[in-house]
Amino acid sequence: MSMANKLTAASFSERISSLRSDEELKKHQRYFKFVADDQNSDDYFIGVRMGSIFDLAKQHIEMPVDEIEKLMESPVHEVRVGALSIMGQCAKDKKCSDERLKELADLYLRRHDRINNWDLVDLAAYYVVGKYLADKPRDVLYKLARSKNMWERRSAIVATAHFILKQKQVDDTFKIAEILVNDREDLVNKGTGWMLRAAGDVDRNRLLAFLDKHAATMPRILLRYSIEKLEKDQREHYLRLKK
């Protein structure tokens, strides 16, 4: 069998299915907020260790984009984890061409309907979308930030990790955080707090100014994530401001 024939959605899905275990399924049910094992559902877990999926994805980073999209269409959550892991690991690879990166970013944005949990967002929003937009207009992130879909909102903020970590640029992080600062979803708040914390490593004064403005009214989980790296007295100060 040629390498091209091995890099198919069908082959990958078969490999994933062979790794399933009841013990791992129980772990997923404890760990993930959104989890199901009902195989009549459009989104269910079968019980595959995430590390095994990531290892398998490394072997498939050259999978054609149309085959990756087939993986994204799977109702099996771990198969979609594989799809997003392939995308993220491919984007991180120095051999990933600009054309390939564009194809992956286009796929991520076009099929966001199949990216419906925090783990799927985090596997590729930073490495694929953020990297692709590094030297381009970022209007799409602001559109995502205003979406009714909570996972699109999380994508908007998590994608800015690339700008923070690789470019030491935090403008978009703080601007998008302003849009999301009163979000009602914990998993959006956690993503926003995570990025604010990272942005604070680059520009601490900007983070403090953001907190001065919003600490009293932002969701508590967002506040706690944002202040994790501050000095103890600063953390206590902002927590006291929280109404």
C-alpha cells in the first residue's frame, strides 16, 4: 500500500477504533464537560487515550485536506480530535508551506460546525488560524468573537496566542477580550483568562489596566484565570473588587 493510500480518513478512523477501551471512556466521561457515549448521537466518545491520538496524528500530518475534512465529519469525538491534531501539528512543522497553511485555516473556519468542544479549539486555533493570520488582517477573529456559537468565540481569543507568543503583540488579545469580558460561558471565560494571563507576560501594565476597568464586573472564573501570575497582593486586590 502506498503512503498516499495510507493517509486516508478511513484508515485513520480504523486505527482510532482499534485503540478504544472502556477504561479510557470512563476517564473521558469524568474529565470532559460535554461527553456522550450514545452512538446514535452526532457527537460521542468511544474511549481512546489522547496521547495515542496525538501520536497517530504525527504520522498523518501530510493527509490531504479533503481527507481531514472527512475526519471532522465523524460523530466520534476522538476521530475529530485526530483531525484537529493533524492540522495543528502540520501547521507547527517547519515544512508546512504557506499554501498548505491557508488550506488548513480555511478548513478550520469553514467547518467550525464540527469544532464543538474546548479541546478541539485548542488543538488548532493557535497553531493554524493564529499562525495563518500573523501577517494578515484579523477581521475574521472579531466576527468569531461576536458569534452566537461559544466555540467560535473561544477560537477568536485562543487564536491570538500566536500573536502573543510568537510576535509579542497583544493588541488583538485585549481588543477581543473586551468583546468577551462579560461572556456567560465558563469555557469562553477560561480561554479569555488564559490569553489575558499570557498577554500580561508581554505587557503587565496593559493587563493591570484591563483589570482595573473590568475586575469588579467580569465573571469570577475569568478574573481568576487572568490574575494567576500576579503577585499575591495584586491578586487579593482584584478579588476584593469583584462584586
